Amino acid sequence: MKKFGLSAEERIRSKKEFDLLYSNGKTLVSASQKFKAVYFFEKNLNPEFKPEVKVAFAVHRKAGKAVWRNRVKRLLRVSYRLNKESLINSCYSKNRSLFVAFSPFSVNCKNYNKINLKDVMPDIIELIHSLGQKK
């Protein structure tokens, strides 16, 4: 696993994992109410269990046009990639797996026509830090 990469093993791709996340997950919203994270912790006492962090990025169709939605997803991915180390270390130390989906909460094309990394990064760092502190 690359330090700043985001491989296919680190992403939520299957319908089973998405269903698990959205049916059993809890929601965490950033302090500025811009972004949210839906998360689900899985703890296993099996000795062969390997903790992992799997992530997804979702933007609702009503948030804006495809170009804007893809830009937001790209900015979310970059923000996560650059700051994921503390979250991964926290999950390994607590011996649990984490499934998380990041998405905008109040951010849409009308409010933020031109969105930049500086608008996204602080909220994602806050969400990552909050997830690392969860028991």
C-alpha cells in the first residue's frame, strides 16, 4: 500500500459493502456542516482478522452537474489520500475495520460554484480525526 495512494483494495466497490455501510452505519457531520461521513466499524476477535480501512466518495445527483460532481469527488479523494495515515494507524491499533463514505452535506453547485481544495481539506481532516477518536 502506497503512503499517498488509494488502491482498489482500499475502496468500497461491492453492493454488499455499500448495503452494510448504509444500513448499519452512523453519520458524522463536520463542524461547518459542509461535508459528512457515513461510517461503520467492524470488530473481530478472530486471530486471522486483518483490520482494514475501506472508503467511498459519493455526491448526490441533485448537488450539481456531472463536471461539478466529479470535481468534488476528486477533491474528496485527494483530501483523504493526503491525510489517511492517522486513521489507518488508529484502526490497526484498535484491531478493527472501518468502512466510510464521504459526501457533501450542504455543499452544492449553487452555493459553491467554484470549489477548491482549500474549501474541502479542513473539513475532511476534521472528519478523519473524529473517526480516529471514535471507540
